[in-house]
Amino acid sequence: MKIHPISDVQTKFIGDDTRVWQYCVILAGAKIGKDCNICSHVLIENDVVVGDRVTIKSGVQLWDGVSIEDDAFIGPNVTFTNDKFPRSKIYLESLSRTLIKKNASVGANATILPGIVIGAESMVGAGSVVTRDVPPRAIVAGNPARIVGYSDTKLDVTTLSTHQNSDEGGETVQSIVTGVTVNNLKYVSDLRGEINVTNVRKDIPFAVERMFWVYNVPSHHIRGEHVHRVLEEYVVCVRGSVNVVVDDGENREEFFLNSPSKGLYLPPKVWRTLYKYTGDAILLVFASHEYNPDDYIRSYEDFKLMVKK
């Protein structure tokens, strides 16, 4: 390791090849991993854990209660907090823990409220104020920070002809995500109005046991963020629009559902996230089984483990 002589480093828990630059203060209880880069003017308190290969840029203070996992990036002047209602000379008995997970990046001048989890591979935009947990791979920005996209996700550019009269429906396109397909539904338009038809046995590749509707979702909220063990779903946005991100553990793709003529098939063992609901969005969902809470995996880390097995 390399510690600049004008820094005050009291901890003995620093890994090999870690570099600490000028004017840093690191207290005795802090634990720093190997091959980290701690830039100048950084303060790290006692109850702080920093993993391997972490970059912490200048002007950052890591207060008690902050943990940063391997390969994370903390940009210049990022502000962490550990007390929602601070008062001078009044100290909490226990602090909320803030966790930055593997490969996450936090942009310059962002502010992280206490007790927040920044998910693996996610990205926080510069100047954002993060007031709630950030899902894995999400890109958030603004004040308060909201999801604006997902990292390393291919945006669907399929140009399905969703507004052509068709007696039989249109083409089906295979996603890069295993088993996911998007296809046109039968569409008829004349002077009397418009009709979309789902031929259940032809268009939906499973026996439908259940149907439900999702609506009145605030635009800044997300739904899904889970995977099913056996359940299959077929979704149609019959009004408004919604974005759907699908992930098989290796490939990710995002679909923009903005027409009742477009159907999206979601097989089991595919992680799905739904966001960017318009205020008038109504999502119709056909399901292969009745509701069973045991069929859900709601942790992305557990999903990745399932994929590896």
C-alpha cells in the first residue's frame, strides 16, 4: 500500500496495493480493502467498511454506518448522511446503515440519505438526491432521484407494425433474453372504431388461469422487480405506455409497450422490472397459474444464484 506522508491514517486494516493520497483522515476502526484508490481530502470514520478495488474521489466523507462493496465508484464531493434529524451534541444510539453494492457508481455531488441501499451495478447521476433504495442496475437522477433507465440494457428497436389492419395478427420477434417474445395482435380499424383481438390459444403460449389489471401507478414508482419459478405471463398495455426490462442473468433488454396491438411474453426464470408508467397506463396481464407467493424470487442476488445453478 502507499500512504501519503501528509495524511493521517490511524487504521491498520488496509489491504495490499491501496493508495491513500494527500490530506486524508482515516480513523482507527475503518476497514479498507485491497487495490483501492482514496483520493485527497477524504475523511473515513471508524464504523466504515470499504471493499476491494473501490475508488473514492476527492472531497468525500464516509461517516459511521457506511459500507461500500467491491469495485464501487464514489465520485467527487458525494455527501453521505447517517442521521435524518441531526442536532449538535446529540448522538444516536444506533445509526442507519448505508450500503453501496458491488460495481455501483455514485456521481459527483450526489447526496445519499441514511439507510439507503444502492443496488449492484446501478448508477446515481451527478447532483442527485437519493431518498430511497436504488434497484440493481438502475440509473437514477434528479431531486428526488428517480429511475431514468437501466445500465447495460439493450433498448428494443423492434418496429412492429402495430397500427395496420390485420386479420391474423403480425410477426413475432425473439428477444435477446431467453424465451421472451414480442408480437402483434389482430387489429381492425374502420369508421366505427378500433378493435384489438387476442386469440388466446394462438397468441398466448400457455393455458390462462388468471387475469389482472395494473393501473393508477404513479410515474415515479416501479413494479415487478422479481422472477417467477414456474409462472408464465403475457402482458399488453391497453392504454398509455410502460417500459419493461427483462433479464435472464446474462442478457438484458428493454421494451416500450405503447399500443394495445403489442403483446409481450414473459417466461419463468426471467427477471422483470416495469417502470415509466404514464398516468393513464392500464396493463393487462394473463397468467398461467393462480397467485402463489412461494413462486416469487424478489432478490436479484438470489436470482443470479439460481441462474448459476
